[in-house]
Amino acid sequence: MRKLLALVGVYILIILFIPYILVTALKGAPQSGQQQSAPETEQAAATEPVETISVYIADTGEVRDMPFGEYIKGVVAAEMPASFHDEALKAQAVAARSYTLTRMQGYKRDGTPPEHNGAMTCTDPAHCKAWLSEDALRAQWGADYDTYWKKISDCVDATTGVVMTYEGNLVNAVFHSTSSGATESAVDVWGGNVPYLVSVQSEGEELSPKYEDSVTMTIEEFKNKVLAAYPEAVWDDGELVRDIARSEAGGITTLVTGGITMKGTEFRTMFGLRSTNVDFSYEGDTVTMHTKGNGHGVGMSQYGANYLAGTGMGYADILKKYYTGVEVGAFTGTI
């Protein structure tokens, strides 16, 4: 009798706990019609936002129509070392795509600039972004061509149609080689306040071969460079450079030399410096300008992106770090 009662008790407990077990299990499973988070590789669209793009080839003076995706591959290959991690190359592809589409929207609205000779973009990195043909890349990469071209092609294809947007609008995704350890805000470099182009910390920059540099010249040579642009410059206060104002990231926003107030960007160009993050030291009749970083410093740092990719960070998170408040996903608008 006792055995029978024990068995009955066990059956009752099982019956009572079966609904609890089922409910608990179902809570961890996706419900019918419930969408799960897709991995980054599934964000890509089936096609690029535009089929072709007209490109002014600065070296030859010709305008060439090419598939949009092939153009982006040429940009990535020209702008970022093919030896970089895949996720950095993917981030570069999305940045290049977003930048190009933003420009195309503006040119369709306002007309193309004369530098483009009627094309939507050009290969002059001083005006648009660098681009290299497959023939040029064969010459540059030599025996590594097949490996590197496949690597870059795969990374671009994996992000087909993926762009960055801010409040629904395409992002002007500027980028640079190496920051000083923090990126610059657009307002400090170009004067316009762009909410997604603000200063952020950037780790791993010291691993870049372009992180530090220095330029040494005589003080007379320094003054002559300034006088070539400003004949009225006079150094009557005994100081070569004074009143240095800096951005949050450390770049020079303005300084005074020879009585001339100059923007940091102008000073960088005048002396051929890698960045506006400059410190000065003097010895005898010479001045040395020590720089950190390479490029304008705004947006994504390419070497910073590669460092983050090496830690396991995916391309979407890399982009969201450097472009504050953006969304990363397949383009759904019109050009």
C-alpha cells in the first residue's frame, strides 16, 4: 500500500511540473513570427544601391563607367592595406560606400564639380577618394595579387549595399590613416558641426608606422615659408610660435606666428606635416615639429579600425565607435 501511494505521489508531481517545464523551455525559444537579431554578414543587400557609377580617372583624363561594387573594391584596395583584418576592410567598404553615395546625392541635386569632367566621382584623393584599377594593383601587389584581390572582393561583397545613416540620412563617412590616440571633431577641423563626427578615443594607434613623425628646419627656413604666404609677417616678440589653441583631441586649431593668426589645417599644409597635432622644440637655430597621427583625424582611423578588428570587434561596431550615433544596415533610400 505504501509503495502504491509513493508511486501515485510521483505521478502527481510529474503532472504538476510538466506545464512549468514546457513554459520555461518555450520562453527561451523564438515565437512564431518573432525576428531574431541577424549577424552582420546577413545585413548585406542582394545588390548595390546603384548599378553603375561614372568615374573620372585623374591619371588618364578619361571618364569610365563601371559597376558600383567594382568601384568600391578599387577604393578599398587603394585606401587601406590589403593585409588588414577582414572586419577592418569591411568597415572601410561601408565607409567608402556611404561617402560615395552621399556625394552622389549632392551632385545629382547641385551638379557635378568641374574637377569631375561630368562624372559622379574621381580618383584624385585630394578631391574624392583614391582608386586603383586591377592592372595597377597587379603591379603593386605582384605575386600577392590573387590573394589580396580575393580578400578585398570578399569583404566588399559581404557588405553589399550596407551603409551608415544618421537620423535616416546617409553619412558623410570621412576617414583617415592614423589618429593621435583620439579622433578630431569635424567642427575643429573644418568649422562645421557634424553630430556623428565628434572626437572619440582610438586605441592601438601607436602600432601604426605613421603614428609619430618630426620635421626639423632652421628658424630662417621656417620664417621664409610663412613669409612666402604672408609677406607682412614680423617676429618682433622673440617667439616663433605663440598662442596655440588646441582641440579636445590635441590638434592645433589656431596659432600665431609672425603676428599672423593661422588655422592649424593651414599650418599643417604649409609645412607638409602629417597632422595638426604638433609640438615644437628648439635647439640652437633650428626648430623641430613633432607630430602624432596622420591625416585630418576626423571619422574612422584606419589603423585604429584594424586594431579593433584584431581584438575581435565586428565591422558594424567599429563603425559605430568612430561615427557617433549612426545606424549600420542595408540602404533603403534612393540616389
